[in-house]
Amino acid sequence: MAAMRVMLVVVAVALLLLESGGNAKPAYSTHPSAAVAQASASTSAQRARVDFDSQIKPMLQSKCMPCHFSGGQMYERLPFDKPATIRKLGTRLFTRIREEDKRRLIEDFLAQSP
């Protein structure tokens, strides 16, 4: 996967050089991995904001209800209807959530500022 990203970055830089007549500077200084890191950072910056109420909460309701929601045994200690609880637990939620797409959504939520 990383090799493919490096290859895509190299192709993108080559295309930029062709379009600019050779006057464009490459996106990295000495090593292609720096360009990959830069490309990954810009991709995550462009990622849409994850909404707790419409994206995270329904997922948790389907996996963790009734225990961690109002009236459940664990609600007082770990209320999953509150974003602060999810931020506090972080990736420890993954003991119950195994689907990669759902994990990625939670990671994106955790990575954004409150």
C-alpha cells in the first residue's frame, strides 16, 4: 500500500513537471516518504467532519445498547450517548467494534478537535 502511494506521488510530481515545463519544484525535498506523509496529511485535512449524533451514536446504539445507554447497567459509569465518554475511551471501544469501516469512523472522530 505504501509503495503504491509513493508511486502515485512520483507520477503526480512528474505530471506537474510536464505541465510547468520543468519549473515546478517537487513536493518533497530528499525522500519520497516525506511526500507521502504530506499527501496523507492533506487527505485527512480534507476528510469530512464526523458527526457524533448522526454517525457515531447510531453505530454504538446498535452494538452497545441497552447497557451503555439510558436505563442500562453501565450507563452511569460509561454513557455512550456522550461524545466525551467516547473520546475518553478512545480505541478501547474496539474490543466490541471489529468492523474496519466503523473503526476508521471512530478514529476519524477521535482525531478531530472537539
